[in-house]
Amino acid sequence: MPLELTIRPARPDDFDQWLPLWLGYNKFYGRHGATALPDEVTQMTWVRFFDSYEPMHCIVAEYEGKLVGLVHYIFHRTTISIQPTCYLQDLFTDESLRGQGIGKKLINAVYDEAKLAGSSRVYWLTHETNVTAMQLYDKIADRSGFVVYRRNF
């Protein structure tokens, strides 16, 4: 039986429930303990979601009064389109509820917001070892074929 989820924009009073999900997401990608993000990054990220001048947004999944998932997305300009492009930056669901459609509903919520904003595309990255998530992604989006390069400073 599908979970009765509420998918909605984050509210300022969600911070205490959002934080464990955010920390879980970062831990999944190796950012914990000695490599954890500084607290000021977490605090600034949260503040940006509620600043109307920021293109950064957060949608959460709520189940029985508890946040069980998050998705963060950013609108930006590109050189190949007049419309804004939407980058789905972070997606995370409570580990105990995985496989029940939370991630798909959060991604679909971003699709809806992107359409409302007139966006021509939603895209995201995942690590090549994130095989479980890619099983979902392959059903709801197309692989671009691009390889990501980066240099940290």
C-alpha cells in the first residue's frame, strides 16, 4: 500500500526535522566526521531556501507528521536556452522508507515546479556507485551521456 505522503515546500520551522535528512545525505556522499560540511554552510543553505532573491529551493516529503525526504533544486541560466534550467542538486529519503516512491514523488514535484517556472530542463548528477537510485532515475529521466569533470580549490 502506498504511503500517504504530503509533498510540500519546506517551512522555516522544519529545520529540526530537515537537518537529520541533510546530514544523512551528506554522510552518504562521504561528508561526515572530519570531512563534514562546516555548520555555517548548513545554516546558509537553510537560510537561502527562504530568501526570495535566491534561486535555491527545498521541497520535503512528510509522512505521519515527520519529514522523510528532501529535494533541493536551483534555477539557473544557460547559454543554450532562453528559459531557466533547473538543477536538482540533492535528493534524500529516510533509509527505513526507501523503495516506497518517496524519491519519485519528490522528483516529480521538482518537475512540476520547473514547468511552472518555464524551465526547459531538469537535470541532476549522481555518483556512479549509486546503483539503487539509478534504477529509479532510468525510469523517469534520460541519461545525458555527459561525464562530469571538476577541480576543487
